[in-house]
Amino acid sequence: MVDAVAAGAIHETLRLEGVRKSYGIGTPAEVEVLHGIDLRLQRGEFAALIGPSGGGKSTLLNLIGLLDSPSGGRLFVEGQETSHLDDEALTRLRGRAIGFVFQHHYLLPEFTAVENVMMPMLSQQGRPNQAMRRRAEELIEQVGLTQWRNNKATDISGGQQQRVAIARALAMQPALVLADEPTGNLDTKSSDVAFELLRQVNRQSGTTFLIVTHDPRLAQRCDRIIELVDGRLVADRPNTPLQAG
């Protein structure tokens, strides 16, 4: 018989148990930024993370994205406990399981849209091949940029650049996408297009999304709203999404 806890974990993309983060440990300047965070995201969830600036959202996102390590507690990605993994294993898990979309697109300006989308695959596999290019071109088509696939990043608009960044985040078919203010640099129309692309991917592929946003309009279009204040989760509620308009 399958253990009930193990069976539940099969459907979890992310689990945090009592996660804490401190800086300056052991010094007079020691400060705890995150205070015992408990959080679970099931496969296919589309959640917003909200809260005031300085409340710990970026710190929490860095921990979830395996870019930093907790000072205490346990963090699981796709059922794998991460505290005992070395840097190489963390890099492999991050590259395979987690995609990132940031407020700034961070595209490489000397490369084309397709080549930028190929970058995560190159990082994992080392050399380009036709399968990578096909995957990248499929993603470029998915975000509606086939016409601009061979344009350099500097030769497309800001909204189009962010759509390329979304395609790049999906290159490795990650279980979890972390989006940090993904529409913060876009006008309202481009913001709606980018957000709907994230929503479309979520619905079609079951990818889990955690979206950090200060925009209440976007948060209200998510299925779940998680609020972090002063390093503590103060609210976590289901939400009936509002439609764009």
C-alpha cells in the first residue's frame, strides 16, 4: 500500500516546511527575514504572491528557485528534499524543474529570439542540435512570434522581448515557473498579453506558476492569493479569477 503522505507528495510541485532565512548569522547584525514559512503548491496551481516591498518576497523566491539556501526548515521540489544537495545537484534540479520569468527579460542582445530560447537547453546539454532548435521554434510559435524568430533581441519590442523570455522559461518543460513582476515593465496591453500567455501555458500543460506581483489587477486573475508580510505568511486563500478587461 502506498503511504498516504508519499501519495500526496506525488501531486506536489513545491513544499516548504518551517522555512527560515537569516543573514549575518552569528554576528551582532544577525537578522531573520523569513520566519517559519509553510507552503504547498500542487501541480497545475496558478498562484499570486503579494505583499509590501521589503516583506521577504524576493528572498522567498530565491529560496524556492534554489538560488539561495534556507537557514532552517525543509524545502522540497518535485518531491525532492533539497537541503542535502550539493551545488551541482541543485543546479541540475533547478535547470530541469524550475523556469524563471523576471521583470526585466535578460535576453542576450547579440542572439536571435530562437537562440535565446535555446539557452536553457544549451546549459543542460552543452551543444546545439536540431531538436533544440525545433523545441525553441515551437515555443516561439506558441508565444506568437514566429515572424520575429530570427530577429535579434534588440530588434523587437519590449512586449515581444518579454514573450521571448516566457518561451525561454518553458524550454525545459519545467514543473514550476517562478515569475517575479513579469509584467512590471510593460504597458497595459502588453501586460495583458504576457499574463494570458502564462495562463494559457498553465491550462494547457499543467505547469505550476507562482507569480510575484504588486498589481492587484493581476493578482485577482490568479486562482490563489498568498500574502507575505514582514517575513510571515499572513493570508493564503483561493480566488475566483477576474477576467481581463
